[in-house]
Amino acid sequence: MASEEQTQHIESMTEGAPSRAILKFAIPLILGYLLQQTYLIIDTVIVGRCIGVGALAAVGASSSIMFLIMGFCNGSCAGFAIPVAQAFGAGDYRKMRCYVSNAMRIALMLAIVITLLSCFLCNKILQMVNTPKDVFDDAYIFLFLQFCAIPFTIAYNLLSGQIRALGNSKQPFYFLIASSVLNILLDIVFILLCGMGVEGAGIATLLSQVFASLLCWWFIKRHMTILVPKGDERQFDNKKISILLNNGVPMGLQFSITSIGIIMLQSANNALGTVYVASFTAAIRIKYLFTCVLENIGVAMATYCGQNLGAKKLSRIKTGINDAMWLMLAYFAITVAIIYPFADNMMMLFVNGNEQDVILNAARLMRISNWFYPALGILVILRYSIQGLGYSNLSMMSGVMEMIARCGVSIWLVPILAWTGICYADPVAWIMADIFLIPAYFWLIKRLRKQLG
């Protein structure tokens, strides 16, 4: 059983009003990602204004590659947390710790293999996505340093995911604050004071990831020892390894499959020239600032559904999903009131006012995407809920739909419509994923109703 001190750091999502439980869990997640995206914006502002548009394009040219690789790593770690949340919801703490120890084994192997392969293939990867020659060298330096940070990014996502599986989303948020502040301070030191280029931004990111992962490890060892395996709980368990992989790998592949379409889109956009690469980079920085709220309502649903499935409360799962949909629609109305009138002003954060082509292109992408945020909201809520219920293969198929849509836009629409095709790529992908997820969700609820009686 957990000690009194530890119960202050864990919380069950199987009791009380579903909307309150979801919001209470989601708000620290949202604040954490807003903070993270704010840092990325500040980082981009420093790069774009202090180094130049070329450096901004260099950072952006590799963004889809990082999404491919880190999407698999982060998605897998999120999947590894699902059996932990289910065991916690069922009150089986010994089983929970067995999952923790075996998840750490898998994560260690992932970190070693993916880091070595990524660093070795860095040059070829940038060539594959048509990185403009004038920014290739800077893009290589930045991407290589990002790859070096992979082990620590995996460690942070694994450990923070296990903390969240027990209902605590606040502590990882505090650690994000600390690491983001450190990252910004290091950016100032390396870029502004030491005169380093994009390598300064890369080193700052690497060191901040190390710091965040160490904070998570310290917190678990000090305040959440209920998660620390002991005795035979540390043993290799083939059955639990299989369950972890069945949850983690499809989630990782879902992000990677999705990012294949994003890479295709990035490649098509890179071929349009440096101005469009810079426009895309500026737009996605602001877009992620807004969409991360939707994304983290979805992330909250994974833990919510996982814990309630462990407690065998199907009706509560359905109520929670409905409440999440209403929260999403309320947030959509707020975004329209902000993005539509102020998109151009937001883009001027990254470049000087005389870079009108970059500003207009980026603002147009923001406005078009904004009208389709409800489609994204439905996607993330259903996708993460399905994952939390243990059916990661279904959510992976939604990633396949997104990939097909983005590849189709890259191959057919971008050559014809150029930047306009880029602007509609995400909305088309979101709608395609929803076409699969909506019937899949109703089928799954019907299946679980039969299983749980």
C-alpha cells in the first residue's frame, strides 16, 4: 500500500465528476505543453531574429524528421504507461511495479538503438527531405544534437508517463517549467552571449532534456516509491513485456506513420524554397501553441480511460468522452476569436516586418487550419481514449489514414496548388482519421459492454 506521504502525489480518476477529473488532470498537461511551445517560440524568435531567416529555415527543415523519430519514442513511452494506469485503477500495485521495471528494459534498448541509427544516418535523412543547400550545414548540426538528446527525451517521457499514470500530472509540469527556463537561459548564453549559431540552440535543448529526466527520476525515488520495483518485481517477465509492446509499439508506430505523411509534406514544402520553409516553421510554432491544448485533453483521456477500465466503469468512460468533446468545442470558439484577427501579428514575432511573404504565408496556414480544429479535437479525444482502453492497434490505423491523406496532398495537391496545398494538408488528414475513428469508437464501446457484462 502507498504511504500517507505518497498518497499526496497520486490521484484516482475513477471517482467524482468526470469533467472535473479530466480538467484537473489536463490543466497541468496543457500548461506544461503551452510552456514547452512558448519556449520553442522563444527559441525560434532568438534563432530567426538574432541569426537570420536562413537559420530559421535550417531549424525548420528538420522538424518533420524529429517528429518521426521522437514521435515513435514518445508514443511508445505513452503506451508503456497504459498497463501501469490500468493496474493502478484495479488496485494491483505489485503488477503495476512489474510493468514499470519491464518498461524500463524496453526503453533502454530503444534509446540505444534509435540514437545510434539516427546519428549515423543524419546526413542521409536531411538529403531525403530535400533540405535546401544554403541551410544544409546548419540543419545537420541542429539535427545531430537533437538526436544526441534522444536517450534523455525517452527517459523523461517514460518516467513522467508513469507519474501521470497514477493521476499526477502536476509534477511533470513543474519539471517542464524548470527545464524550459534552463533552456531559455542557455539559449541566451550560447547564442546571444557566446555568439554560437544553431548549435547553441541544439546544445541548450540537449542539456535541458538531461535536467528534466533527472528531476523525474529524483521525484520517483523520493516521493513515489510506490512505483519503484523491488525484489522479484524487477525480474524479466515475458508476458508483461508482450503486453507493454502491444500497447507501446502501435502507439509509437501511429506517430511515426503519421509523421511519414508529415515528412512527405515537409519535403514538398522544402522544394518550394527557403521562404516557404521559413513560413512553415513560423506557422507550426504558433499552431502547436494552440493545438497542444486539444492534444492534452486527449492525453488526459488515455489515463482516464485506462484507470476506469481497470475499475470496470464503462458508463463513466462514455460520460468522460462526451464531457471532453464539450470542452474541446468551447476551446475551439476561443481560438477562432484569437487566431483569425491576430495571425499576422503572431508571425511577426519570428521575422522582421519587411519579410512580408513569410508573414502572409504563415498567417494563411494558421487561419485555414483553425477552422478545422473540431476535426482535430475529435481525433485526439477518440484516439487517446481508444489507446487508454488497450486497443492501440485501432488508434494506429487512424495514423495510417493521416499518412495516406498527407502523402496524397504532397503528391497531387502541392504540385498544383503550391502553398495552398500545404495549408490544407493537416485539415484533410484530420478528417480522414475521423472517418476511421468515429465508427471504431462505437464498435469498441459495444465490444467492451459485452466483455464487462
